Amino acid sequence: MRKLVTLFVVLALVALSGAALAGKVGSGCTFKGKKLQGKVQIVTSFPDIKVQVVSSFPDLKVQKVSSFPDKCGKWQIVSSFPDFKIQIVNSFPDIKIQYVSSFPGVP
């Protein structure tokens, strides 16, 4: 009986740790294989990534630029031909971002 309880506890911890790691920005500034830099289109349906804008503890700091979105966290908002699409949500985001005026990237 004791071994069975221990097994359930271990499985629960593994499941919770996997859920905690899900949705984080990778070390290469990627999420789901998409580089988090470049031209971004904001959509209301069928996004590549669901994003919540926060004022603290972001997964990624984002700087909006008008040209040369060539570094991690630099996004140029476009209406066509995006590198990836995002949907702004209030709950259950894939990642959380914070808009900054300088030093974009993974905090």
C-alpha cells in the first residue's frame, strides 16, 4: 500500500512539473518552434500563440518596432504576411509578455 501511495505522489509531481514548464519561452527565444521575433499579426481567431499582456513577471519582454525586428522580443506589428500570429487573451495564455521601450527578450 505504501509503495502505491508513493507511486501516485511521484506521478502527480511529474504531471505538475510538466504543466508548470508548459508555455514558457525556450532558451533560443522560441515557442512551439516559432522564433519570437519578427513581423507579428494580431488576430481574433486561429493564432499561433495566445498572449497575455502583463505588467510584471513576463515570459518575454517585447519591444514594438517599426523596422528591423531582428532580435529576440522585437516585434513589428503588421496586417499581412506575418512571421507568426498572436491573439491577445485575458486568461489561459500560452505566454505572458510585457511591453518595454528597451532591452527586449527573455528576462
